[in-house]
Amino acid sequence: MLRVHDAAGTPMAATFDLEVVDGGISLVFNSAGGKPKTPGGVSRNADYPAGLELILRRLGQLSVILDDAYVDSRETQKKNLTIDERRLDLPGWSYPVRLNQVDDFDSFRKQITAAQRLIGKDDKTKGGNERKRVRMQLRVPGFQLTAEAAERLGLILSESQVLSDLQEAAPDTQLSGAPPIPSKDKRQGAGSSGQGFITDVETKLAVEAAAMAAARGHYESQGWTVTDVSMKKVGYDLFCELEGNYLHVEVKGTTQPPKSVLVSRNEVSFALANPDTAVLFVLSNIVITKEDGVAVATGGMATPLEPWDVDMKRLSATGYNYALDGLG
């Protein structure tokens, strides 16, 4: 069972399961309800609406195709209802649904919850539950139908960060002659996080600045027009344009060898949805020195993955959030 996390990585009271079933990937969004086990606690999956909408949005980012969706509760199973009797009828949509074509996920989620209300209910004139256990049959471009692929897709949909292994993934280019870049030239929050779990904020910013400058120089030297979009949090840092061609470049910097870098769920999702234009540019082996008490970054080895064809086997979770809701 996986827990949904919001964009900040905070765990929500909403859970789902992911598995390979009948030649496809099946996502089961678990039902809500019940009373809190302790005073002041949270009922089971209390964030059902928000959690379901967030999962749908992330599936849309991955260009996932929704082949079918139906209620899969114990009640409907006991009544031996067929899938046709349990299917969610979505006004204005017919299966298969290409989720990257959904413009309003709030309305789409409401259609899914409203369609559940009377399924499995004897008296169809009133009442009904809109937070039932729902099974969604998915087709995910670029994913193999294996349990491992389903597990890694679950991490992308659930977690705030994953780890990408870069060893032997691309050729390296030595940039030992790169100019020093003081940390004060880098806006805090722009670009990508320094790798190697750097805790010194000044050093981290210097590493980020060095990586961004190296990436910009790399593409400008090839004639690309480069725009910094890192503050917009769109899943990449640099937008590059050349004669009608485009690149979306995610930039990472590290003082460590090019073994692995932290990449966010949003960054991975964008790359999976844009396999032809997504690029991962890593500047590793950056040297940090102090000049008049200011962190200065020099050198570095560039590893450009062009394009960044995300290999699911190289992704792993960096940690877990332990939810305390419902506990005393």
C-alpha cells in the first residue's frame, strides 16, 4: 500500500495500490470512511478527494491512458456484480481516456466520485457513497508490464523524490577550466538542489550556480537560445531553442563523482512525458574553495543525458514519510 504525498512531500490521508493485472497496470485507489480509532484522530483515507485528484494529475503528466475504471469494493464483489455493472460512467468521456487531454482535473475527479454513488446500492433513489474503492486499468507509455515497473511507477505517483543512478549512463566531458562562480550570483531556490546531501547552504548555492552556468554555456556554445525557467518549477531548469527545435534541460550539480543525483517526481514525470526533448545535465566533481569567506565553485565534469530517456531500473526511493494520523 502506497500513501499519496502532496507537492511538498507531506503525507496525505489517502492510499492506493499498484499491480500488474491481465496484461496491464492496475491502480486501486482505496476507500475512505470509518471512525477515527482515537479521539482527535483522522478517519481512514480522509483526504480521498484531494488525493485522487493529485494521482489523476500525475497520471496525466505521464501521458497515461485510462482504459477502464470501476468500483471494486467488497460489497460489489459479494453481490457478484459484473464489471459492466460496476463501471464508472463519465459524462463527456469514453474509454480509453487520454489523461493528458484532461484540462480540468477537479471536474474530472468529481465525475469519478459522483459516478460511484449508486453502484452496488439497492435503493438508487437516494444517498450513496462517493468514496469507494476504485480500480483503474492503465496503459503507461514506456513502461514494461512487470511488478518492478509497477513498483517504480508507484514511487513516482506517491513520493516527493526518487534517486537516479547515472553511472555508465552517458559520456562525461571534463570542464576543468570552468571559471569560479561565487554563491552570491545564484538566487536561492533557483536551479536544482546540490547533490551529496550538502548541508552548508552557501556551498549548496555555489554548486547550483556552477551547474547552471556550465549547462547554459554548454548549450549556448552550440547555438541554442537558452532561457532560465528554474523559478517556475515546471520540471526542468533551462528552455533551449534552435531553429524550431526545443530542449527542456534539468540541471544538477554535485561535488561527488557522477554516480547518482536526486530528481523529483515532477522532473521524472516531465521527462517521461517528453522523451524526445527532455535532457538531464549533471555537473559533477565540482571543487569548492573559500575566498574571503565566500564559497567559490570551480571545475567540474559534465554528464549530459541527451535525451533523458528515463530508465526505471535506475530509480529508487531516497526515504519514507511515516504518517502519524490516527495515532494517539
